[in-house]
Amino acid sequence: MPNSKKTKTSAIDYKLPVEGFVRMEGVRKVIPMSRSAILADIDAGRFPQPVHLGPRRVGFRVEEIRAYIADPAAFNGL
């Protein structure tokens, strides 16, 4: 009998899109931080700012997330 359960994409299997926006769930799959830590770093200016995509939807620019992954210290202005 085939397994009909949906499987979650693990962090290993997840790849950022080439361009566009990614939601918080996607960011957390490539950056090992909790949601609250990311939100605290956003407030402190140490993480890319989210962009409003709709009335109740935000996302992060993929280019900024890639820049953060490449060199978090440079993004933070350290």
C-alpha cells in the first residue's frame, strides 16, 4: 500500500528560488534560527527586512537572504 502522507521538505532538500521572495518558513529551512530570533534580529537591524506582499502576507527578498547567508557580519555592518 503506497504511503499517502505528505512529507515535509527537510532543510537539506530545500533550495532557495533563484529570484523573488521567500516566506519565513523557507528562510528557516536555510538559516538555522528560530522564528523569534529572526524577528528579534529584524527589529535590531541585523537581518533583512521583510516586504509586504499583501494585507496579511510578508516575504523576504531572496537576494537579501543570499547576501545574509554569504556573510552575516557584512550584512550587519560589523
